[in-house]
Amino acid sequence: MTEQLTRFDTVDYLKSPEDMAAYLDACFEEDPGDGSLIRAALNDIARAQGMTQIAREAGLGRESLYKALGSKGNPEFATIIKVMKALGLKLHATAA
């Protein structure tokens, strides 16, 4: 008997704004310092909400958004802020 495996996709579990915010918060805490986890989380959240819609709301081209948030992307901070605003998320700081 062979086992059937399915590919895990975080997007399937990002159903509410609260889920998305909690996921992004966790990635901020666990990021190794290079922004890779944060970029990946924003990519997942944008895919969950619809990449085309988020690109439009952020004032970016869809391909540009895919490239910026992709595994080899290195988005500018201004792009991150635009994407977070389009996603309905806020960035704030607290004391460590």
C-alpha cells in the first residue's frame, strides 16, 4: 500500500484577517534577520487574498509583486509598506 501525500500550503489556512496578522507576527519573531520569513509570509498572505487585487491596491504590477515577494526577491521597504497597507495590515513596534 502506498501513502498519498499532499503538498502543504499555508495559504489554505489563512482564512481571516486575524489569522493573517498572527501568521505575520510569528514570522517577524522567527525571522533570522534577513527578512526572508517576513517576505515569504507577505507572499502567502497576498496569495490568500489574491495577488492581482493586492498588486492593484498597492499600485504595483502583478509581475513586480510576484518578483518582489518571491524566494529571490529583495523588496524595498516602501514596497513592503504598500503591500501591508493593501493587505489591511499595520506595522508597529513594541519594546523588546
